[in-house]
Amino acid sequence: MWVEIIGVVATLFILVSMCFKTSSFWGNFWLRLLNMIGSIIFVIYGALIPAISTAVLNGALIFVNGYYFVKLLVDREKEKTSTSN
């Protein structure tokens, strides 16, 4: 039962992350952050049940979302720097 709760929590994180409007910095920020958290939880869930494909897919999504999350932060910092000059 508790393992299924982990899966439901992961699903909720992914679902909520998809509700943000991605045309803004904060929308992208929350989408990537919550999606990464959901993916981390899904990796744990996939390892527990065991469902290797679930764990591997979500492990890859952690890196994809992580890349775009860092890129988002770097681009915002560059934008701040260029507007202050």
C-alpha cells in the first residue's frame, strides 16, 4: 500500500508541474523543479516495485529537466547582467 502512495505522490508532482504556463520564467522554473521532484520519486517507486523501465525513464528525465533548469537560471542571470549595463 505505501509503495502505491509513493507512485501517486510522484504522479501528483508531475501532474501539477504540467499546469504551469511556460511562457514566463517562474512558470518554467516551477515546471522543471516539480517535474524533477516527481521524477526522483518515480525512480524510487520504480526501484521498489520493481519496474526498471519506470526508474530508467525517470532517471533520464531528471537529467533532461536538470539541464533545462540550469539553462533557465543561467539565461536569467545573463539577462539581468545585460539589462544592468
